Amino acid sequence: MIMDYFLAIISIVISGILTNNVVLNQSIGMCPFLGVSKKTQSAIGMGLAVTFVITVASCVCWIIYTFILDPLSIGYLSTVAFILVIASLVQLLDIALKKMSPTLYSSLGVYLALITTNCAVLGTANSVISQGLDFFQTLITGLAIGIGFTVALILMAGIREKQELYDVPKPFRGFPIALVTAGIMAMAFYGFSGLSFT
Amino acid sequence: MNKEEFKKTALGGLINNPVFVLVLGMCPTIAKSDNIINALSLGLCTAFVLIFSNVIISLLRKAIPDKVHLPAYIVIIASLVTLVQMFVSSFLPDLNDSIGAFISLITVNCIILGRAEAFAGKNKVLPSLIDGVSMGLGFIAAITLLGAVRQLLTIIFGSGFFDKTMGGFIVLGLVMAVFNAIFASVKEKQRKKTVLIEREVA
């Protein structure tokens, strides 16, 4: 019984980071993935910020859904409730980062506020609820998806830093070459889908 | 609203195409353009929310205090999305199975909040409605085009690549590059024309 639970946790971690990578396999959370992946340093900062928001937001959303929305059978309000939770969390993070790390704050720029509209956050909260996970599994799912997002973002930033040096054909400059790169990375990540722990 | 402004707003969806030029709302564009039906239906749902959120926000633009305008916009958008979700899950259960998860994610589609922030919060109702319709049509056109290309490629090369996420990335990148090339050549032509006219005047 405990073994089964342990295996379920491991499969959540593996699927969140590799086999079901939120950016490269589900194409959720594209805005920061394309927008903040020009420098490795800000990619790391963004990845950590998003990981924090995803983890805390999915836990808070789980609590709100299980103890308020579900008992009152107003589950249909979940989208509104979740987005409010996420928006206030991002606001908190904004205030905290401004005080604690002004350099990171200025390098993230407008994308910090845009974590609110990062599909990965709302998407994770929704999928956790629809899969009917318990609290600990929710916590692990949030962390794993956040780490998967960070890994994809840092890899992409590394590639794009190198790409600056090459002579890309004119129509491909900017987003198109980034998308094609992401497609090739997604192919590599698709190879992980053979991994299975169940 | 004069003719010039009307033209500018109505062509916004083409000139400032949300997908190909502004590069907003990428997640649903890549994830659900795997075939033309999914693409078109998600495009329609998004356009519906976009048009109504633009209208409602521009109606309420004087009532919403500036400090809390973003949360207010998000709540308006989320309520509209909930409406669409309820409609689709009760009347179109098949569609709900295929694009259901992405309907709730319309809430966080940057196009909608972007238009609310950039246009509807500052303009009257009629221009906002036109802007919503134009941008909505621009999004539908873009996602349906991608869906059509990917479905065609899937039919030619078989399933397993172009109907997966990786195919979505690559096809969107290529289509975007084609658009960039077309835009660049149009601009070049216009530049040459103005140079010729200037010479004639001189």
C-alpha cells in the first residue's frame, strides 16, 4: 500500500519533469518560455518564480476546492476562484521580490506580472483537481511541473544564447527560429515518453 | 469615430494579427491546432470571450477604479469563460472531451487581457466591439490556418509527428517565417514606391 503510494509519487515526478513536460509536451506556458529565454540568468530566476507560484497556487486551490467549493457544490466557480488566488499570489511575489532582489525584479520585468496569465499555473491547478489527487500529491505535482518548466526554460535559454552568434535567415529571426528550436527540443523530450513506472 | 479610425481598428486583426505579429496566446494555438475542428472550435470560443469581455470592460471602464483594474478584468473574463464552459459541457459533450481543458485556459489567454488593457479599457463601446470582432477573427483565421496545415501534413505523412506538440512548434515557426517574409517584401515594395514618387516630385 505504502509502496504503491511511493510509486505513484515517483511517477508524478518523472512525468512532470520529463515525460509530460509542461512546455515541451503539452505546450502550456509558452509566453514566458519564448519571452524570458534570451538570457540564462533571468531564465533561472523566472523558472524559480514560476515553480514557487505553481506549487503554492495548486496547494491553495486544492484547499479551496476541497473545503469550500466542493462541499457547497459550487465547483463551477473554480475558474474564477483559482484565477483570483493566482493573481493575489503573484502580487505578493511582486512585492517580496521588489524588496528582496531588485536586480532579479528588473530583469524579469513585465513577465513577473504575466505569471498570472501563465497557462501552466491555472492548467496545473485544474488538472490536479480533475485527477482527484490528495494534498501531498498536489504539492509534489506542483513542484515537479515547476521544475520541468525551469529545466525547459534554462535549456532553451542556453541554446538561444548560442544562437545569437549565428547568421539566421532574415524571416526566421526572433520567434520563428525559437519555435523551430523548441520543436526540435520537443522531439528530444518525446523520446522520454517510453519511460513508465506504473 | 471617423472613417480612418474605423479602418484602422477593423483591420487590426490582420495588421496586428494576435498570433503571427503580436505573438500572444501561443499555448492554445500550438496545443489545439492539431486538427481543423479543434482549432476552429477553440478559435470560436476564444473570439466569443474576447468580444464580450471587450464590450463589458469598455462599458464598465469608468466604474472600475484604476488600482484594481487588472483583477476586475480577470474576474469578468473568468466569468465569461465559465459561461462558455457550462454551455460546451452541457450541449457539446464531444467537443468538451477534446478541447475542454483548454476552454478553462481561455481565462489566461494573453490576447484577451491584452486587448482589455490596450484597447477596451480606454475606448468607447462601439470601437471596442469592432476591435474585439477584428482581433477575434484574426485569431480564428490564424489557428484555423495552422490546424488546416497540420491536418494536411498529418494526412500526407501519417500521424505521430505533425499532430503532436513538436509538429505544432515547427509548423508554427515555419508559417510565421513565411508571414515575416511576405510582410518584409510588402514593406520593401511600399518603400520603393515612395522613393519613386519622391523622385518624380523632385
